[in-house]
Amino acid sequence: MIRKSLLILGASLAMLSGLAAAQYPNKPIKLIVPFAPAGTTDIVARIVADQLSKELGQPVIVENRGGGGGSIGADVVAKSAPDGYTLGVATVSTMAVNPAANARIPYNNFTDFIPVTKFVAVPNILAVHPSVPAKDFKEFIELLKKNPNKYSFATSGTAGISHMMGELFMSASGTDMAHIPYKGAGPAVIDVVGGQVPVLFDNLPSSKAQIDAGKLRLLAVAAPKRLAAYPNIPTFAELGMADVNDPAWYGMVVPAKTPKEIVDKLYAASVKAVNNPATKEKLAQQGADPVGSTPAEFAKDIKIEYDKMKAIVVKKGIKLE
């Protein structure tokens, strides 16, 4: 009798879950950005969320939850109800670097989320304040070697992709700088533009306006090839630093146990959103290339990136807590 009641209860719950998935979405959706406003994650998220709202027929509201190299916001998503109404922006920092380097991270990047899609890929950059007496990459390396530990670099946060990029750069170039972490790229860019910190490792979108305005001097980019907007700026690969040459990516994850029907709806809507002509143009203006990968493809990319970052952490003896 008890077993029969449990079976009936289970069937009823499954029916209700299926009904909820069929009616999804019927209220506003929250998109958690695990970094502060004005950084690349925030910029990309707001561009995509605007079109995603139209595709889903419900407002997709961006909420910034910065700190911990993205781990605070990612943890909020991991512990949210798996009903499709709390989504998360996944980054290399939250899904690969932080889990690889921080043993005390509060979530499991493989079991606490379901990957939905990779939105875009964007170049990473090395830039300096105009007061830095180095006009190009070669002069910058010479300057650092003549002045060990004199300079510092700003990033979006400890255990983030920009921090790892800075560590890899110093290892590849044989230089030393102090790391100044922020709660997102936006605050980091502000302080470098203001001259409080001389060097910046960042993603292109959050720095582009300041580079174009001459308030930051671009020295090198991490991208498959030179950027059309900056044809005179070399890639790290050209400069003999292949390990530093990885671009960043941004995508969507949802809490584990989110119904497949909801994941499928979010995937289909996201692909339409990033491939919308107006959205593609807005992303292109930020230096971002739309991707729209499947959930399986995105899961594979996350595993590849994690394994690569874990290997670097072990090789370099990096421990971030």
C-alpha cells in the first residue's frame, strides 16, 4: 500500500513537472552575472539577455553577484531551484580556472550545473596606462626586467581567467609583477585608466572603449589571429607565448536537475538570440564572436578548459584560496 502510494506520488510529481516545463516560461527570468557591472561578462550578458527576452516572451533580468573570481555568483546559481527561472553566465573563470586552482570553491563545476550553450568567444588583452614608459610589447618586457616587482597588474579577481593570464605571462616572460584583484573587470579598468594600477589583463569588450579613446595602450591580444580593429597589435602566439594566447568564452548554465524540456527551450532561444542580426552586430562591436554551441558541445569545452587549467595549476604550483 505504501509502495503504491509512493508510485502514485512520484507519477503526480512527474506530471506536475512536465506541465511546468510545458508552460515555461510564464514569469520573469533572472540571469546571474558573477562579476561586477561594466565588465565583459556583464556587457555580453546584457546584449544577449535583451534579445533572449524577446525569444522567450518574458523579461530576462540581469543580476550582478560579483566576488571570489566569479565563484560567489556561480554558487548562487548552483544552489537555486532547478526551474529555469535562475540562469547563470558561465565563464572560463567560474567553470575552469577557479575550480582548478581553489580547493575551497563552494560548488562542483561538473555536477552542480547543466551547460546550455556557449554564447560567444572574445579576445583577451594586455594593456597599460599611457604613463607607462613602453610603447610596445618588446619595450614593456625590457621595462619589467629592469624593474622587477616595481609594477602591478589589475584583473577581474583572484582565480579568474585574467589572473591566470597574468601568471602565465610572467612565467613565459621571466618577469615579476604584483597582482591587484578586483570584483570584476569594470572596477579594474577604472583604476588602470585612473593610473592607480599601471597594467591590465582583461577581456577586450570591457576595455575596448578605453583603448579606442587612447586611455589604455594595447600591447598584445590573445586570439587566433590579429584583430581587424587593431592590425598592428600582435597576438601572444606571435610573440612566442602560446600558453597565454587563449581567448575567453561566455555561456549559459542552469542548476543541476533542471528539466530537459526547459534546457532545450533555453538552448533554442539562446541560439536564436546570439544569431539575431542586430545582436550579432552589437556583439561584433565589442569584439565578440557568436557561437551557439549545443549543451553537449559546451560541456565538452568546459572539460577541455578545466583540464588545461588544472595542468597549468599543477605545473606552476598555483594555489588560490
